[in-house]
Amino acid sequence: MDVDRRRLFDHVEKICATPRPAESDALRAARDYVRGCLEEFGWYVEPERFRMTDDLGAQLTGINLVAAHREHPLSGGPRFLVGAHLDSRPDSPGADDNGSAVATLLEIARVLPPIWPADPRLELQLVVFDLEENGMLGGAYQAARANDLGIDLRGMVSLEMLGYCDHAPQSQNLPRQLVGLYPDTGDFIAIIGNQNSVALIDSFRDGMQQVPGLPVETLCVPQYGELLQATRLSDHSPFWDAGFAALMITDTSFLRNPHYHLPSDTIDTLDFDFLHHVAIGCAQATRNIIANGL
């Protein structure tokens, strides 16, 4: 899988030059950059504008970028969605949260078309979500739209903070319920799904485990993750709530990364060797899933 480490760095550097909060000029500039990259890689991009109310009662306008490849358009068949949110907290440049994941999505968009399966079982849609930091509003909009349109969505994956790694023992914090069940060294990538997502967890794990030297851990939570709220903190959770199979791929966020939601979440804190391996695994898993179905 020809994922380019330098391109990952360049994307994060471009996207994360400054914080990108809701409705900001910086977010619009980052969105223009991402859209330009997707179009350069052969994807047709549809900006979908929506208006929703956040948890504080504020009315916000968001724009999700929804993409399908020009040579592999969506035709109403069974679908697989891979996405990442572009917005950041107002006081954080968000290199890990979530520039690392958007960079990975862009590399998936670049490397996949030349090796597209000859007879794919699933159609692929990419989504760059907005307003994740305001309560997963972009994901909520997209999940509701999938239901309203009767889309046969077999699964979705939210790429959420992929680039922070710490090889020191005891660098990985764990929720109390998981202590002793998972490593205490923060050098793995986590695949998190719910009980409706077992087949998707297995398929994505199988793809990521093809990458030598990448430790992969999986977690399947009951119901919709209410008993472990940290597992709900990305755009996959509205898809869980809507009844779809969905995953979060993550470096475990604040359970590992001390720069979470802080001004110090900068590009120099990321491990690009780790991110490179994760991006290869995500691209491989995505290709396997659209080739073989779920």
C-alpha cells in the first residue's frame, strides 16, 4: 500500500497551522484545502450544508464534505463510509485531533483508486465531518440523512486521533473497567465498535494486522457505549444510535495524549512513523472491506 509518509506530514502541517473552530475562516480555509486535494485525487466532492443546535443551545451552520470517486460513483448499492472530522477546539491547532486523521483520509483517497477492486461488493463514500467538537453534529446530520434516504449503509468508520504514540511503559491510561485487559504502553492503535459492529471490527482488524510492527487492539462495547462514555467521543456514535454498524479508529485520545484539546497539540508531538503504519492499515482495511463486503 503506497501511503506516503511525507504527504501525511505535509497535510497535517497545512491543515493545523492554526485552530479551526466552528464557522471560522481558518476552518473554511482548511476545508478548501481538503476539497482541493480530494478533487485532485479524482473524487467528486459535494459540500452538504446543515444547521443544528449544540448542547448549549447555540445554532451552528456546518458543512460536511461528501465524496465519491468519479470512476466509481455511488449508484444506490450497499455502501461503506469512511470519515474524519476537520474542525478543532478554538484554542488548539488539533494536529492529532484531528489533523492526523484527515491526513490519513486524504492518503486513502489518493492510494485507493489505482488499486480499486475489480468487482467491489460495496460502494465507498468518504466524508469530512464538521462540528464534531460541538457534539458530533456533522456525524449526527449524516447518520440521520442516511436513514431518511434509506441508504443501505453496511458500515462506517470514524478516524479519530491517529498520530500520538508513546513507547514508555505505563504511558497508556485505561478506564477502570479495562485495566488489566489492555496494554499499559501507548504504542497501539485501537478499533472500537459496539455489539452491532462485530463483523466490521473483525474485518477492519484483519486489514490493519497486515501491517508489520503495528500493534492493534479491539474493543466491542455493549449497546451504544453508554457505560463507557469515552468510546462515544467521535462521529461514529450517532451512527451507533441510528442502528448502523460503526467503528472509531483511535490512538485513544486523552487516555494517552497529554496535549488533547490544548494549544500544545502541535505537529511536533506526533509520531509520523506510527501514523504512517496506521494510515497503511486503514487503507488496506478499507480496500478489503469494499472488495469483500461485510
